[in-house]
Amino acid sequence: MNMEFKRKLPIPAEIKEMYPVSEEGIRAKKFNDQELYKIFTGQSDKFLLVIGPCSAAREDAVVDYVTRLAKVQEAVKEKLVLVPRVYTNKPRTTGEGYKGMLHQPNPNQNPDMLKGLIAIRKLHMRVLNETGFSCADEMLYPENHRYLSDLLSYVAIGARSVEDQLHRLTASGLDIPVGMKNPTSGDISVMMNAIKAAQNSHTFIYRGWEVTSGGNPLTHAILRGYVDRQGHSSPNYHYEDLILLYDAYQKSNLLNPGVIVDTNHSNSGKKYLEQIRIAKEALHSTRHNDEVKKLVEGGDAILLQKVGYSIPKKDGKIIFYFLNDHHNMTCSSDFGRFDYVKNFIDFVIQYRFSHNLTEISKEDIKFLITTFIQNNKALLVSN
């Protein structure tokens, strides 16, 4: 084999013993799990919103974001259940680029999987202990799920992993909701087969053990759009798409039919400002048809996130504007309203094009924020 076996890593039980969950954290996760169970089994009329940045690269920024999100949860608790996205793995289509905190807890240093395992566990523990949120993470590596199994309340399986046998079988052994995304081709039969596999019991090899899963009745669909043969993004969140999914569920006899509408990825063409409109359209569809209303459980949103500007590679990370990385940017924590944030991002876009910039540096960002605040003090006061 063309591999270098560098060292044997601690098993999940050993990492959990080193970094145990507090009693308060255990109670908070149990409560959150029950809330989600009620939503997916139809015992609650609340909607689920899985929300947050595309990936978690810095502990302090994540905790700051989720702390503010906790205040939002309190304000909307009668209608919505929020589950923060704390995605510590990044699937890479070509294998190149930053693969997430698991691989590189410090983006400016070489990969270190042991430090990464500890870093992602400590991150999820801190979020749970300080905010009461047990979060969502993507199950990119099924064998690694047990390192976080006592901390997560939701798991997503991505468009490139949904056809994988081990992902499906591992999902069948989890006791929390697992969202299966449609593949990038848009073929919902692949997603439906994944849900069916995950809802059934299986005997298979997992982490060196022969195991038998019990089947996961909370496995469900995520519609994330698709890419056509020409490489163009196409949506699948419209009313007609939801009806097609409802019909597919009717033919399948699956338990707890449900769907999360992903307002980003190919549904928005990664145009982040479209996410609010997409969420509104999905909600409108539920008001138009009772079957769709029963089907739609909520949404997956990456709101107020702007990804497109990368710092030169020598700095080794991407700046996420405002809510996700405000510690490094003067005054950005003062931004309170979406329209104000939108105005700033429009200002940045105009600056980039007027100066013919393909990338925006950290110095540019600081200059832009300072200039924008000075020019919009009256608007800031009104917000």
C-alpha cells in the first residue's frame, strides 16, 4: 500500500474520557434531541432551521456566532427550533484545499489529525456548555462519528457521500435525525434509496467490530439543488419539486416523510442573498398544499455568509464577513440588521470591481469596514 502509517489514534471512548460532557450538557442535548424527534415524527408544528456558516475554522468565531444565535432562539422558540451548523469537515471535490478543523485545527500549520479530533470535540463541547446548543455536523467520515456522538443532535450526509454504502449503514445506527442530500446530479431516487437503507437494520463492519444497526426512522431528505451537464446550477425547492418528492415518499412507504430545503448550494447558485426568498417560497408552498406542509420540516441556511473573497494562500484562511469572524475586523460587531450588512457587502463588491481585484486582503477588509462605518454613521445609529 502507498500509505505511511504515522501513528495509531485514540479510540472514541478514550477521547470522550479525556474530554467528558458535563451533566448540564447531557441534559441540554437530551432536551434538544426530544425537540427534533417531535418535529420529525409530526408531534410538533415547529420548523427546524439548521443555520450557520459553511465550515467552522475558528473556535472563538464559532462560539461568538452561536452565542448570538441563542438569543434569536429564545425570541422564536414558539415557532422555530434552531440547530447551529458547526461543520468541522470540508468535502473537497478534487481533494485540494483546506479540509476543515479536523484536518487542520490551525489552518496555517500542517495537518494533525490527533489535534484535530481533540479540537473538534472541544469546540462542540464549548458550544454545548456555553449556549445549550447541541449542533449539526456533516458526517464526512462515518468512522469518526463516535468522537462526537454524545454532542450532536443532527447529522447531514453530503451530495457526494449519499451513495456510499458505509454512510448509509452508519446512518442506520444513529438515534438522531440524519439528512440525506440529493446527489449533485439531482437524481432524487439516489437520495430515496439512501433514506430507505438508513431506515432499515443492517449487519456490517464498523471500526473493527461486527455490528447490527437498529434502523433510523428519523432519516429524511435534503433538497440542495443540482448541477446539469453544462455545469449550471439548477434549483429543486419549487412547489413542483416538493410535490414530486411527496409522491416519491408515498410510493416508498418510508417512516416519517420529511424534507429540509437547503437554501444555499445549487438552490441559490451560491448567491447568498437569495436564501431569504427561497425560504419564503418554501413556506408559501406549505400554505398552498397540506401534503407539502406535512412534508417540509424546515430549512438549511447559511445566512449572512459571504464566502467568495479569499486572502492570498500564504495567510491560509478565508475571511467570513461579519457574524462569522468579527473579532479580526474593527467595529463589525456593531452591525445589527440584515439590510445594513447587505449594504456593506454591496459596498465591498463595488470596491472590488472598481479596483479590478480578484482577491481582497485583510488590510482591504479593515479599510472597507472603517470607511463604510464613517460614511454611514447615521444609518448605524438608526439600526
